[in-house]
Amino acid sequence: MKSFSKFLILSFVIITISCNKTNKDTIILKKPLQKETAELKIAIDSNTISKFYQTYPKLALYQAEVFKLYKKQGTKQLWLDNKGVVEFGNTLFNKYRGLPDEGLKASFPYNEKINQVFERTLENKLSQIDTDLMITNLYFYYAEKVFHGFDEKTTQSLEWLLPRKKLNYQVFSDSIFHNSAISDSKKNKMFSQYYKLREVLKQYREIEKNGGWKAIEVSNDFKNFKLGDSAVGIAQIRERLYITGDLKENSKSAVCDTVLISAVKNYELHHGKTPKNIILPEHIKEMNVNVSDRIKTIIVNMERCRWIDPELEKGKEFIEVNIPEFKLYVIRDGEISFISPVVVGKAMTKTVIFSGMMQYIVFSPYWVIPQSIINQEIKPGMAKDKDYLAKKQLEWNNGQVRQLPGKNNSLGLVKFLFPNSNNIYFHDTPAKSLFERENRAFSHGCVRVAKPKELAVELLKNDPSWTPERIDKAMHAGKEKWYTLKKKVPVYIGYFTAWVDRNGNVNFYDDVYQRDESLIKLLTEK
């Protein structure tokens, strides 16, 4: 009986193998049928969202947007499938961990919880619902920090009145649905200067990582280095400039040669100084600013870039003034068509950071004197000298004091108006010597232009009836004449102490109004 059973079993095996042979005698081993796993579906509705924010109130800022997002998704999870967190979620977490590369020292309010979701060595104690919601909140947190920066109330407290970039959460929501990049897409483009400064930040962080640069040592009675001089400090200058790329090769020579002088002049040009053929104590002082301080300056200006609407730089024609640079630019069709040095407001009468629309050019203008100047200067002058008004070419006019047109008028021979509540405008000045100074913060708040006639010519280029000769004649007519621009020109007055120019060179400018320190404090505290 046993032998018969063995025979049956052996016969079954042989028959089974024979029946599963191919024409090539290849044996096919059939796999058992597997049941397909159902798609993961987690219901996340308004009730679960409300409960989440009761538990995690520090994220309540994003509640309304999160609710809209899940409603659009059909109250289904966004970041989880049967295998766990989707790849796009891991990409987001890596982006979050890379916030220092964006110049940010920021930490998600529930950092420990979010780390548990992504770190394999940690146990995720969150439910699937809370896990998905936590990742969604990380997404909005990242978008806000990188693409928006401080809120408008904070920036206004910092006296920044330029038009703010609006953060479009809908754009970021669409990115989630398509698992697309959350940065640098056409719809979330930043102000172009942001990307340039971000690259510079990488470079300066690398310099810092390699030890930065050593302080240049000179004696207390040091006056200058000139061509042919020899000193240990000259070799130190050479090394310092080599580290930041102002000098392409470091010969380590302690003799001041033409190569070094040329490199120093290039350095001066990109640090708001007038290039000279000698090396002065002020240049040494500038070079001795350590790399960590330069990094702070870069980070501060990256934050300012977050506040700028990138649409501004797409305008066909606009004027921009960078206060710390003391320069005015006319941009036309994306190219710089005109540059002029400017004088800006003193620390006590700061030029306002704001925008306007230039509408009028006034030739041979009167100067209607502000009440503050009447109180502080004119009334005391009149008290001392009964002929004070006549000597200053001033007159009373309808209860106001104004200065007559002419070459001695404080507004010079022409002014450019973009009506605004700050009463700021551009104008000529008889005090031409101020433009020769490196620090040009001397005005009562308005912007004095070194090349006013040339600016008028540039702005009237498309009006053939206003030739350069006619403009010059109107400026010297001694009679006020108003011209209304055929098309208003946007004006943006900004404040950047670090700026990458169109040749890729980073420029650092003195913080004339001491605005950087308060902003870096806010950034590091947050």
C-alpha cells in the first residue's frame, strides 16, 4: 500500500512537470496569485484639521490655506501612500534642512515631530492623519520663509515701503498636486538679485569654512602704501584680495606693484570707494571686515530681496535708486541706459524707501521751503538779518516761503516729480562738490542728481520736440516751466548694502542708515 502511494505521488510530479514544459523544455514555475493592495485613502476633513490645530496651535497661521488645499484634494491625504511618505515629501524635508543655504536660521515650530516622520532612526508617533497634516504645514512654512520673508507689518516697521511681493499659496498647492519643484519655477520666481546673492553666500561660506582671511597688520601711524613700497602688510593685502578673487594670482610678494594697485582699485570700486593709486588706512579697514560679517550682510540683503515683487524688474522703463550706493539708474528694456551719482538724505532726514510714478519735469523751479526748514533756519536768519530773505533770493508767496528760480536755487535748474506723501523728489543742486565725496548722505531727504540735464535728456528721448538744446535753454530761463511726461515712469528707491552687478561682481556698501543690524537681529532671533 505504501509503495502504491509513493507511485501516485511520483506520477503526479512527473505529470505536473511535463504539463508545464515549453517547446524549449524550459520549466515554468508558476507563482501563486497575489491580491492587489488597495490604494491608501485617508479622510482628512474640516473636523480632523481643526483638531490638528488644537494640538499644534503654533501652525494656526496656515489653517485656512490647509483647509482649502485638502478640500481641493477631495479630503484625501497628500503625502502618504502604501509605502509611506511619497518621494516629493522627502524632497521637501531635504529642502527644509537646506534653509541655511537660503540664508535662513529658522526652525519649524514642531521640529521634533517632523524629524520623527523622516528620520529612519526615529519612531514616528504621529497618526497617519497628523503625519500628512504636519508635512503640509511644513510645506507652507518653507514657502513662507523662503519666498515671502517677514510679514508686511514687520517690513513697514523697518521703514520699507516698496510694494511687497504677494505670496500665492495657490501656486504652491499646484506644485504639490504635480509633485513639481517648489522653487525657481516660473510662477514662484524671486527677484533676480536673490539668486545672485545666494550664489555669493555659497562662496563666502566656503571661504569661512577654509578659515576666512587674516587681518592686515599696519602700524598706528600708517599713512599709505604706494607703488614700489615694501612691507609685510602688502603681502597680507595680496593674500586677502586673492581669497575673494579680486587678485587672480598670489605672488606673495611684499612689494607694491602695478598688479596689486590694479586689484586694490577693483576692490575699492566694488566697495563704494573712489579708486585711487595708493592704498589708504580706510582701504585696510574695509579689507579687515571679517568674512562672518560679510555673510551677515549677504543674508540681510537676501531677506530684502524676498520683499521685492519680481514683476517690478520686468518693466519696459523704470528708475531705481540704491541709497547706500548713492547711485541712480534708468533701466530701459532690461538694460542700464543711464547712471548718475546722487546725494541722499542725512541720518536725521533719511530718504524714504518707497516707490512712485514720475509724472513731471520742472525746469527753472521755485523751491517751496518745508515748514521745518522755515522754523529751524529761515526764521532764526530773519531774526538776525532783516535782509535775510533778499540775500537768499527768497520771497513770501501765499503764506509760504519760496526761493526764486536760478543757478543759486537749492533745487538747481531742474527737478523731477513723482507725487507722493513723503514729499520726496529728484533735483539738481548748486552744491556740486558733494558728488566728489564717497559718503553722500547730506540732503534733507530728497535725492540730488549729479547729472540732471542728462537725466532730463534721457527721459525726454522719445519726445523729438525736446532736444538737448531746448532742455538746456529751459533750465536756464529763470522762469518756471512744467513738462508732463507722455508716459509715467516708475521710480523705486531701495536700500541694499550688498548687490551683485551685471558682471557678476558682488558689491558691498556702507550701511549709511544703520539698518542692517536690526534686521540681522530679527533674522537670527526668528
